Amino acid sequence: MDFYISIIKQSFAFFPLIAAVFTLPYVIYNYHKYGSVFSIRILIVYSFILYMMTVFFLTSLPLHSREYVANLQIARYNIQPFNFIKGILKEAPMVSDDPKTWIELLHSRTFKEYIANIIMCIPFGMYMRYYFKQNIFVSVILSFAFSLFLETTQLTGLWFIYPRNYRMFDVDDLMANTLGGLVGYILMIPLGLLLPSRHRIDAASYRRGRKVSLFRWLIAIGIDMALYAWMAVYAGSAWPLAHMRFLAYMTAIAVVISSLMSWIFAGRTLGLAIMSLKVVSKDQRRAPLYKLFLRYSIQYLFILGYPLICQIFYYRINSHQTQFLLIAIGIYGFIWLVDLLVFLEKRQNLAGLFSKTHLISTVRVESN
């Protein structure tokens, strides 16, 4: 038992790293589909990832050296169904007229391992029914496929990382895992009545997605700026000394490309489209090009203006200009604070107010 607890602890230790890699793509996906990131959904999905990691660790760890595995003499596979029964009877011989021997069967190592293989996949079937909304047939098939992946991983020596298998492919494990998935599906029928349904979670996500959150808007800008930065780097390689004016090129590219893309694609830049957002006029109609140009000029000059000025005067600054720059930093920070407060209050930034444009959500509620 201590061995398995140690592996579970390793899974929990590695989970933050996997979560860090997974989080940004998952957040973007949620904003694109639902327009919001709902805490209950995050809890369910991340618990599912942790569960899958733990099962994989339990069936793959500990890892050994290649030399150790190459010298192993264990069987490669067992394809005889119900072979575990022979193992149970071998460890605890049963006498038909002695009830005590029947109980001893329950304490045999092989029996405990078989039950553990059933229990291991019970959560999988529960997730399939509750969150992924699969029927019983599909859930059983997916449970079998998941178990087959685990057993094949063992048979191939962690997908040919090792010269041979260091754990045995066992058809009994395959049957036990599939049975566990079925049990989990059935258990979730009454348990699901105590939890918010997937339909309710989706409906709440869509309701929240009708509003434009600050984080959602900032991610959209971040995606666009990553594109414009790449284009500015390309401009720097195309024209001599362009790298000394990187922010100037990036600002010009951001304003021009954002304006043209929004005009051509009905208010959407790449980042806005991914975040299911678009820019429209105050009357919710398509914004004209001059309004879009004014909006993005204010937006990107505001975002990149201060570092652009610092870059321009970097080699010219002297001690007499230090006080001026400190005042400029204070003014710049104050404008940032005002812009933030305006957005939180009106779901609109200063660029939108001056250009008479509005940022809206384009999320559409899917019918279930």
C-alpha cells in the first residue's frame, strides 16, 4: 500500500507542471466556446486530468534502467481470460466444506489486485457519464480503449523506450478495467442527481459569456500583439537598423493590421475571433474603417507609447530629464488606472469611448 501511495504522491507533485502547460490553451478554448471560464468546469476537468495522470503513473512507475529491464524474465503477456482465478486458488486453496478458506480467498494478493483494477477505472466511467455525456455503450467502449492503451503501454515497454516489457500485458486487467468503467457509469446515475448537470454548467457559462471580462479582452490583445511582434521582427530582418525601431514598427503594424482586419472581417482581429469578440459601432452595426483606425491608434499608442518613447530617448536622456520621465511615468500609470476602472464599470476602454465603438461578445448558445 505504501508503494501505491508513494506513486500517487508523485502524480500530485507533477500535476502543477502539467496544469501550467494545459491552462492557457484550455482557457482560450473556454473563452472561444462559452465566452467565460466557469470554476465548477475547471474543477471537474482538472480533477479528470489528475485522475488520468495518477492511473498512468500507477501502471507505469517505477521506471527502471534499460539494462535492468533487458534482463527481466517475466512473461510478456497473458491472453487467457480468468487466469486470475487460478492465481487466487494457488495463493489460498479453497476447501468446499471449510468456509474459512472462502474468506481467505478475499485476502489473497491476486484477488486484491483484480479488485484494485476494477476500482481504478470506476472514476473513468463516472466522468464519461456525468461530464462527457456519453451513453453506456460508448462509455464501456472508451473504458476498454483506455485500458487497452495502458496495457499496450506496458507490453511495448513504455512505447519502445525500453527493449522489452517490464510489466505484463494481461487480458484479465483489460476485463477488470472495462468492468470498472461500467460500474462507474452505473454509480453515477444516482450520484449525478446530487451534482449540477452538464447542461446547467453550460448554461451558466453561456450566461457569463455574454459579458466581456477584462481577462478575456487582455488575452485577445495578447494574441494579437504576439502576431504583430512576429511581424515586427520580420520587418527588422528585412530593413537595415529596423531592430532599433522595433516598437515603432510594431505599433504601426498593430494599428494598420488591426484596423484592416476588423474592417474586412466584421470587427474581428485574430485575437478577438479566438476569444469570440468583435468591435462594432454604438448602434451594434459594422464599424467604419475610420472609427476602427481611431480605436486601434489610441489602444496601441496607449499600450506601446511609453516604452516607445523610452526607446527613442534611451541614448539621449540625462540627469535633468529624470524628473520629467518620473512625472511621465506617474501620468501614464494614472491613465492606465482610469482605463481599467472605465472598463470594469462599462465593459469598455477609453479607446472605445473616444472612437464610439463597442466591444461585444459573439458567443452563441448551443442547443442541447
